[in-house]
Amino acid sequence: MIEEILERIEVEAKSKGVGLWSWLALVTAATITTNAPGSMITIFRHTSLSKPLQEQVQIAEFMREIGLRCSAVIGVRQHVRIA
């Protein structure tokens, strides 16, 4: 189900000229805030599929950075539980 949602988000974002990094930031933050850590793997796989290793690493680092910044919103205690 999350894969279908991600596909729709990606298609709509592209149609409106929104790049990968912008919609990935929003999806990652929303997923962390709703405490759905299992979906993070699906998001990573969806966005990094068939990309070179260096770009996969950049995506993982970006998602991690978004997660760290979310700690200000959801609180350190809940954030540590997710990580």
C-alpha cells in the first residue's frame, strides 16, 4: 500500500515540477512523525531503486538528516525510540 502511495506522490510531484528531494523530505518527515519506521525502508527502496551506489548513499544520508531534524517536532524521546 505504501508503495502505491509513494508512486502517486512521485507522479504528482513530477507533474508539478517538484523534485525528488522536496517530496522525499516531506514523505520522510511525515513517516517519522507518525512513528512508522517500517515504512522508511519502503521509501528508501522506492527512491533509490536502480540508482548508482553513491546516489543511494546520498538518499540515505538525506533521509537520516530529515529524521534528525524531526526530533525538534516530535521530541527527542520518541525520536530515539524510532532510531
